[in-house]
Amino acid sequence: MKRILVLVLLVCGMTMGAQSNSDLIKHFEAYYKQMQKQGDVQGIINGLTHLNVLSPSFERLDTLAYIYMREGQYVQALNTIGIDKKMDDSDMALEVKAISLKAVKRPELAIGFFQEIFKRDPNAHLAYELAELNLQTQQIEEADKNITYGLANATDDMKKAFYETQQPYEVSLKSAFMYLQALSLYNKDRKANIDAAVDILDAAFKEAPNFNLIQITKNELLRQKQMLQAQATEEKK
């Protein structure tokens, strides 16, 4: 009799727990939808977090990480989704990992995810991201491949935004690739290739006269050239 009573209590407890869990899921689904209507980002994050605890879902996890990324909370995005490369990563998961790792200055890890995105959807904008990251990690040959692809596939309507000034600005993507081409050439021989790199920068500047970063880089290269010439003169004395 006692065994039967215990079994009944267990069944009742499990049923009540299932109903309670189901009610909570419905509550947070409604809460999540309401936060979406109100445009309350923190509320959306809270709703998704509760739903993922109550009923784990890769789709919701990807969405939560994506929202963190869009809000500039890159560490939270990576903590949510992880940094492991998985064969079944969704397009959204790859984007979150790639952009967030780049933002937290882990270019060596970000490259692999950008490469996977590029395999799925090759385009000039992704080639620029890869070229920039490969230059940062001194993988010059890989950067050159990305630059060659970008110069061949960037169309006149494609733009690239830059943020080093107080007022962000845009230039043609082709000019941006020419800028990277100059950096790549310079990095191959930082003494012999200064003039050739400056020539590419001048050509890019003609295409995009508002390209402020070119002027900054050109001035720095010319300053280094002057230093090298001064050293050479001093050594001859």
C-alpha cells in the first residue's frame, strides 16, 4: 500500500511539474513577444534566456547570441554560443562568432569562421574582412588572395565604412582593397617597397578623395622613408 501511495505521489508531482514548466514556457513566450513589440532589447534578452533554460533550443541560443552581438556585447555573445567550430553551425552562429572574435581582438580565431562564411557565400565584402585579418596576423599570401578576389569582384556601388575620424565616412570598396594592397606590399619589404606602396595609396586617393586613412598611412610611410634616409646618411659619415 505504501509503495502504491509513493508511486501516486511521484506521478502527481511529475504531472504538476510538467504543467508548471509548460505554464512557465507559455508565460515567457508571451513575455518575449511583448518585448519584441515594445522594442525592449533587454527584455528580449531576458525572455530568451529564460526560454533557453526552460526549453533549450539551438535556434533560440543563436538568436540570443546574435542580439548580444548587435548590441556590442561581444563577450556575452561568445559566452552564449561558444567559440568552437562546429560542422552544423548555422549561418547566424558563424556570423556571431566571426564578428565577435574580431571585435575582442582575436583575429587568429575569427579567420576560420569568416573563411567558412566565405565558402557558403563568397563575396567581396567578406574578402575584405579576410584580407584585413590575414594582414593583422601577417599571413600575407592569404591576404593577397583575398585582395585579388576583392579587386576583381568589387562593383562600383559597393562601399566600405571607416570610423577613425569623429565623423564616419564611406569610400568605394575597390579603393579600400587598394589600400590593403598597399599595406600588403609594404609588409613584404618595409624598406624597399615604401615608394611602390605610396604610389598605390595615391592611386586609391584619386578614386576616393575623402579617404582620410590613406593620408594618415601615406604620411607615416613617408616619415619612415625619411628616417631610413637619415640613417643611411649617418652611416656614410
